[in-house]
Amino acid sequence: MSDDPRIAALRAQIDALDGALLEQLQRRVEVARALGEVKRAVPRPLRDAPREAVVLEGVRARARDLPPAELDAVWRAIMALCLRVQQDDAAD
């Protein structure tokens, strides 16, 4: 049984958006990696909890109708990923 063509079209849009999100995430990680290098040179701690709070506040303010708890979870995961990359770079 074939899917409704509307489902296939919407899934294709989601696939394209997933690709774009991944590209942006990879760019964010690259910038975070560069930030980690600067922080190690200065020196400053890699984790900046006050900055993370500001980022979350900004994301919540720009989000339209997304549930705040899930939005926070997504952004916390992104920030954790970036921190992990910075920590891995520092260990090398």
C-alpha cells in the first residue's frame, strides 16, 4: 500500500530540514571549537553557566509555540555537544 502523496511530500520537506539543521549544527560545533581554543589560550573555563542561561533565555524568547521544556532539552543537548567537543580538543 502506497503512502498518500502528501505524506511523502511532507516527509521530503522534513528530510531537507533535517539536512539543513545538521549543517547548522556542524557550523555551530566548528565555532564552539574555535571558542574553546581561545578560552584555553586566555585562559578561561570551557563551561560558562551564566552564558548558557542567556542562550536559553534568548532561545525561549524567539521560540513561537514550542514547549519550553523540550526546547530547553534540545538546546542543552546542543550546548553539551559543543562543550564535549571543546573538552575532547583540550585532552588532545
